[in-house]
Amino acid sequence: MAEDRGHYWEESRTASFRNLQDPHFQQHFRMDKATFERLVHVVAHERLRMGTLHRHRTDVGEATLMGLWMIFNKDTFRSAGLNFDYDRKTVHRQCLILLNVLCNVGKKFIKWPSARQRQATELFYRRTFGFPGVAGVIDGTLIPITAPSHQKQRYVDKNHDYSMNVMIVSNHRRIIIDIYIGQPGSVHDTRVFRRSPLAYALFTRPELLGPNQNLIGDGGYTCTSKMLVPYTNNGHMAETLLFNFKISQCRATIERTNALLKSRMARTQKLFCKNIITTNKHIAASAVLHNFILLQGEEQDGIVIEGEVPEVSVQEAILAG
């Protein structure tokens, strides 16, 4: 009887999560069962291409569940191993594999929107807030991290905490259309944007934004021909109050995007990782997973910002704008 009970306990632990059905599965893994099965298909295909699928006997679905559990929860690898009946090294390995897979397929799910998609975004903001020409909203957010193993002084901000500055651009559907992991610590948003590949692309590739289309940013950015920001308070706020109010309404969408990303990917609220490369991968993979869930696994059609772009002085372009 004791042996049967022990056998049942082992089977229930290894199969319980995979056998969960909605809405219980969605409560644990932030996506419905159908979206998860599509994710497993994408992960299996990429792992086969990477050559990591045949090296482990762990079922790819169960391995994906382990990685998702670590992304969605603040659990330790040891306690997660108890849930999945594996040792902590196996959970850690499967988590790293999933991070690499998500980063590799990131270009399929984080793409600059096409002209048709930008028109849909522009139409939403014009109808909802009465503000024309909005192709996307940009904002920076800080991801708290633990002190890295090397050069700790580079990653501390003015409050003596460790963090990574991440620039995110999203549309009206809270889908991330561009992300850039900038300098660690307390770095100004304008500096992060100036160093990002997006800044180079915007000033060298006119097809990224249509006529009279702009990004919307907060006061931390500089107003250019590609980006609109609120007016500063110079004593004439009565003339610009409505403009600032409309921009503030548009910017609420990126605030919701950042809040949804951090609440869904609970580990980004405090990343415990000594390796800064793994930290960057975790942030990027979280953004890819965020889009995958919102898109329900469907790929976006759009322009991929990749490859070399002509040299341009973004600082001069900003001043000229």
C-alpha cells in the first residue's frame, strides 16, 4: 500500500502541471492551454535547430513548463525542482535553454510594425484620445537586479541599488514593438535612446515612420521630428495644457505595458542573477514571451530592425529636430 501511494505521488508530481486545464493552468502559467501548446511547438522546433532537443530525455513540454515556472514566479531552483520532481541543476539548465530559445525566436515576435499596423495604431489613438499621428509610445523602465560578479560599481545607481535601464516601445495593444536593454544603473532616458539601434534606424530609414507619424515620449526624451514630448512648464501652461493632457493619455498605454510585463513576469521585479549576460537574456526573453501571449503565438508582419545601418550622429539629428 505504501509503495502504491509513493508511486501515485511521484506520477502526480511529474504530470500534474501538464494535465492541468483552464482556468487553473492559466492561473499558474499566465496563458491558456492552447497558447502553451503552440509555444511548445515553437520551442521544440527551435531546440531541434539548435541541437539541444536530443541531448536530454526530459519531455520538451515538461522542460518548457520548468522554464516558464522560473520566469513567472520568484521561486528558487531548489523548490521548483520539488514541484517537478527534478533536481535544481536540471531546472536551472532547462530555464537557460528556454531563455536562449526565446531570444533566438525574438525577431519573429518583436518587430517594428508594418505600414498597415501603424495605421491601425494611429487610428486608435486618434479615435480614443483625439491625438493624431501616433505610431507608438516609448518609455524607459528600471529592472532591479542583484550585484553582478564583476565590476559591481558600474551597475549601482544613485540609491545604491542595482538595476538595468530598459527602453520599451509599444503600440495600442500593449504589444512590444522594440526593446533595448541600455546601460546599467541610473541612466537618463535620452541617453539610452541615443545609444539604441532604434535611434539610428529612425534617422536613416524613412520607411519606419510614415508622413506625420511620431513616437510619443515623456519629458525624459528630447522633442525631434520623430518623437513628440510634453511641453515644459515655462509659465505659459494655459496654452499647452490640452496638448500635454492628450499626450499623457496616449502615454498611459506604455505605462500599462510596463506594469503588465512586470506583473506577469514576476521575476523581473527583482532579478537574482550574478551573470549580466544571463540577466539581459532573461529581460529579452520576458519581452518575447509577453508578446507571444498577447499574439497567441501568431507571428507579426513588419519590418525587422537588423543589420548595418548608415552612420549618423543622433545627437545632431536631435538638435536639428
